[in-house]
Amino acid sequence: MTVILITGGARSGKSKRAEMRTRAFPGQPVYVATAEPLDTEMEARIAKHRARRGTDWIEREVPLDLVSALVASDGGGARLVDCLTLWLSNLMHATRDWEHEVTELASTLPRLKSPVVLVTNEVGLGIVPDNALARSFRDAAGNMNQMIAAAADEVEFVVAGLPMKLK
């Protein structure tokens, strides 16, 4: 089993890279979407991603219960989780214990049979946010990314559509 974490900034090409890596595995790929279409802008983003992927993916919309979805879909094709940062935001907004859920994800990943490709945003390269909520999210995302990177077999950083192997 392979766990691949792909990180990078906004519009870096990480989702496209993750789709390519997921399709390289045998079987029908499973797209695990964490985004929720809460406004028209997000609806358009989701539609753009769907159009690019095409219809050969099995789609699962999983804004919160990611570990359960990965366990339930294990044994089939490779799974692409896009993205962990939105999942974290969803957990925090729902006032769930994100640290517990991330720890559970990190400990579950190595036990899965089918490959998993995870996308996450690197949010710690910019300026320090000016408010407590944004700083809390940035810190949580950094901690989450470290935990998942430690559990991953491979980690890539994508910049301007170009992947760099970190692990």
C-alpha cells in the first residue's frame, strides 16, 4: 500500500498532479471530495475539477468523516483525497476535535490496503495572519501536514505545476 501526500500553494497544480498519480495505480480511482458547495464560487470550483477529471472516477463527498470513508472504500482502486486543508476547516467549523481526527487519520493510513493520494495546502509560507482565527487555522494546518507527511510513504511539493520530491 502506498500513501502519497502532495502539498503546495493555491493554484500550484497539486490537484492535477494528484489526479495523475492516482490514475497511475490499477483499478477505478475513487475521488474523495472534502469541499462543500456552500456558495456559487465553490460550486464553480467543484464543477471545474469534475470536468477536468472526467467521468471515470467514483466520487464520494466526505466533508467530515474522512477516516470512515477511507476504510469503507479500502480494497478497491486508489483513493484521492482533495483536500485535507478543507477537511480541517470543516472539522474546525463543526467544532470537532481536529487533533484527534488527524491523529486517527495518520494512524489509519499505514493500515489501508489500497493506495491513498492526499492533497493539502501549504499555508505557512506567507505572512503571519492578522487575527487569532486565521493564526489558529494556519498552525493547525501546519501540524496536520507534519503528521500526515510522517505517515506518508512519499511527499511532493508542487510549485508552478512542477513537483519536487521531499520524501
